[in-house]
Amino acid sequence: MAEKVFTGGPAKHFEVAGRNQLAVLLEHGLHTSSRVLDIGCGALRGGYWIMRVLDPGCYFGIEPNREMLQAGLDHLVEPDVLARAQPRFDYNDRFDFAVFGVKFDFYVARSIWTHSSKTQLEAMLDGFVATAAPEAMMLASILPVTEKRPDYKGGAWIGRSHESDDPGTVAHDWAWLETACRVRGLSIAETGPNVLNQVWVEVARSS
């Protein structure tokens, strides 16, 4: 599959990155009945694992790269798993979480904030506020700001996507992330378990 479509990173890391998404969700209280939105679900690197433990109709994915998602549906997740899981997908690139008409318990964004502009991050936070169940949580991975990877101030997605084949990653200043959450009544904190140089963060409504 990796020879035909982009699968979200080096093929040698595909399995460990996917398993890690399920591990993070389980660490934070995932139940079989939890409704999970996989933001940028791609070729179902994480969805392959997550939908196996959820009740039917509880896994949702947003992925604008139709070819990438279709590859996962055709070649990765077994037909019987798909039939039982009854996942739902949408292809919008606006981070519009309301398209499903569902209140979610968990949002997972592995390697999404590491490519997003601040405007896109704000759209995700707004989507969380609008569609989150009372005790919901967003789990997103980030790359720390460094001298070689400064705070990204551009307005475009950086990295491969449905519109670009150019690789790249970005980082966002922690103080900016805290402010963007706080003004929306949200809190943000580092969490884990981390893998492949990315740091997991937890976003939730402020208590």
C-alpha cells in the first residue's frame, strides 16, 4: 500500500504510530461505547486499531485525501472489521466536526497539529467546543519549538496532503497554544505515552 499512496510517514513506523494512538486513548479512559473522531485519519493507521475495540458506529474519521483513505479501506482494514465497526467518514478539509451531527467523547489528531497553521488549529479547537460531549478530550501530537523548528506563523498547511506532495512539519509556541485554549474555556497539558519524537497533549474543558 505504501508503494502506491502516502500512508502518513515512513512505512517502517506505520504500525507503531497506529498502535500508539490506541494506547493513548486507552490511557485516557477509552470505553467501547466512546465516540471517537479521528482527525486526518489518512490510510487508517490508527483507525485500524481503534475501530476494533469500539462498539458499532462509534468510530468517525475526517480525511480530505480520498485516495489515501480509500487505500486503507481497500487494503488495510479487513472487510469483516469494517462491517462490524460501521465507521463513518467525511472528506472536508475545513476541520468541520459538525458534519456528523454527533457529540464526541474523544478526538485524536496524530501528526495533524505538526502540519497545521494556527488558523487551522483554531478551527479544530472551535470544532471541539461545538461538538464535544461534557467530559470529552482531544489528544493531539505536537513537535516542540526549537531553534531549527521555530514557531510557525504561516497561513498554510505544511506537508503532504490532498493538495501537495511536498514534505514538511511545523511547531507552535506553547504559550500561544495555552492562550488559544484558554480563550475558548479549554485547558491544555502534555500527556503520553509519546512516540516517534512527537509529544502528546490533552485538551479538555477547563474545570
